[in-house]
Amino acid sequence: MLQVAFIRQNAELVKERLAIKHFRETELVDTIISLDDERKKLQLEFDTTQAKVNSSSKEIGQLMAKGQKEEAEKLKQEIPALKTSLQPISEKLAETEKQLLDLIVKLPNLPAAQVPVGKTPEDNVTVRTGGEKPALHTGAVPHWDLTKKYSLIDFELGNKITGSGFPVYTGKGAKLQRALIQYFLDYNTEAGYTEYMPPHMVNEASAFGTGQLPDKEGQMYFVTEDKFYLIPTAEVPVTNIYRDEMLKENDLPVKMTAYTPCFRREAGSYGKDVRGLNRLHQFDKVEIVQLVHPDKSYDVLEEMVNHVEKLLQSLELPYRILKLCGGDMGFASALTYDFEVYSAAQEKWLEVSSVSNFEAYQTNRMKIRFKDSNGKNQLVHSLNGSSLALPRIVACLLENKQTEKGIQLPAVLHRYFGAVSIN
């Protein structure tokens, strides 16, 4: 959530940066400033009236102490009217504050200066590439055929039990999932991230804190009776661990990692792009989150990008890193790098990770602060990234590593999987 003070002081800049994200309702900026003027006016009126009540009450005590009872009684009769006048001011102030908040949360985060101008994924900028695209043998097939051939995933059974987009992993397929999750967690914890096992459902305050509400309400599964949301990513519960907390400057950075299943409705998804593991309603993902000093967040972003890049290199997969343009960025992000892995059998690039800096957008919502060396309270910056999302990693591992005799696994997985190949 953007801070009102920043909006007031930089109205034109805010409008310019919102335009980079192709946000059309830039008139909200002026409306927010106008509402904030009204809020300030009401707050002053309330404070002035309350001060009169307090000073009158004090004066009554002084008059009584001096034996001036008549003057004290006269002043006492004025206080009820002052107190009564506070009620409508207070109600109007609360109403104005709610209207102000409702408008502010409609504004996305401002894109950083280095965000490329553009509207669609075609306008994203390739930062670098790595690995080599494999030359597959004649007769190579996409992963949905490989999972059937080697009895790794049963998509039809998942459809029977729940519906499309809820696959059932079986045998070596389940073992491969478990091996990848354990490897990703070990890789992250060895880099200094503390592992958490958070809840898979969150309340409204948590979903609001990371920006899922109100922006992505339609993409989340909602448990009506309890008013809980199934998490779309571990980012949501993990970042909220520090909601409403005041950290010490030397506590930073806070580095966290977690494995969770993730749930996304993905409304409107259909066609060849969602076949097999390409797009699911439930999938596994290992996430990394950092809470950092605001002066260091962009250095940390590059550090996290390098962390995910080395993880992909260890899996021996061809990849590319994209800097997302303004029109393709997430609502809460200030700068995002996407990682894509090349799917040889499908002959296309598949997104497997996003690493983003949210600056103070999330932490302002969650009130995650620290006290700096001058004793001043500041908002920390939050960052997160997939390290990694499993479905498309599995798809690309199966497709790119397939041979006529089986699927050869990368060396880093041998001890986790207990074998060098799937046959």
C-alpha cells in the first residue's frame, strides 16, 4: 500500500509511474489527496474540541480547589455539549478514513525506475540465458505422455477425485516430488534461510497484508463458513509472521523459506497451454522471503535472482531470466524478474519462478517496521521468490532428460531420489 504522505508530496510522479503499469484510474491520486485534506480537517476539529473538554475539566478542578463552586458548576454545564459534538465528528472522521483506505488499496505499487516500458509479455527484457537446449531423440514426447508411460502422475484420477488441475502423483512421480522439495529446502537453508512450515489457510488480514486482497480475490479459494483463504503461495503466511512487529535494525535481514501446496482458481484457463502440468489449481512450491533494510533491498533482489539462477543451473536445465515490463508486472511488485525454463518436447518457454521486490508496499499494509540507529521507526522492505515451483520444473526435467531408455536425472537429485534415472 502506498503511503499517503508520499502521494501528497509526489502526486505527478505517482501518476507517471502508475501509467508505466497501465493503471488507468490515475484520477484516484487527486481524490485521495482531497479526502486526506478532509481527514486532516476533521482530525483538527476533533482534537480541538477534545482539547477544550480536557482544559475545561482541568479548569473545573482548579476552580473547585479555590472554592469557586459557582464558576465551576457553570463550566460543568458546557462540557456535555462539547462531548456531544465529538460524536458526529468522530463518526465522520472514521467514515472518511475508511473511504481513504478503500481508495489507496486500489492503487498498485509504483514500478521502480529500471522497469522496462511495455504492455505485454512480448515487451519483457531478456537479462541473460543459461544452459543448452537439448537435442531430443526421435520419438520424444511431451511430459503428459511420459507421466503415463512411467506411471508417475494420474491426471484422470485427480479429475475423478476433485476435478481438472488436481493431479495425483504416484510411485516414482510422488518420490520425485518429495526429492525436489527436500533438495530445494536444503539448498535454501544452506544459504541462510530459516525453514518454516506455515498454515495452508490464512485469514483476511493476512491476505490483505501481502496484496492478494482486494486485487486477487477471484483467484483464491475461499472457505465461506470460517472466512479463510487457501494460500496461493507460501509468501502469504510466511511474510505475515512479522505482521505488526517492530524489529531491531540488527535483526535484518530476515530470511525465510517454506514448502507448501498452493491453490489457485486460475479462472478462464483452458486450451493447450494448460495441458498436463503447465497450469494447475493445486501445486507444490518452495518459497523464499526476505525482510530487509530499505537501503539494501535492490542489492538483495540481485542476490535472490543469483540464488535461483544457481539452483536452475544445478538442475541442468536451459533457462532465461526476464525483467518484466510495467504492463506485465504484479499488482504489488516494484520490480520483478521471471525465470523461464525451456520445454524441449513442447518447444516453448515455461515460467518456473518470479523474484520480486515489493519495497514497502506490503510492509506498510502489515506494519512491519524497525527502529533505525537514530531511533526513528521505518518500514522494512519485503522480497520473495519461487525457489522453485515444481510443476513446470518436473515437466521440463521429464521432457529434456528423456532418452530411449528412460529419464536421466541431474546429479544433484541422485541422493534425494535414490536413483540416477526413472525407468
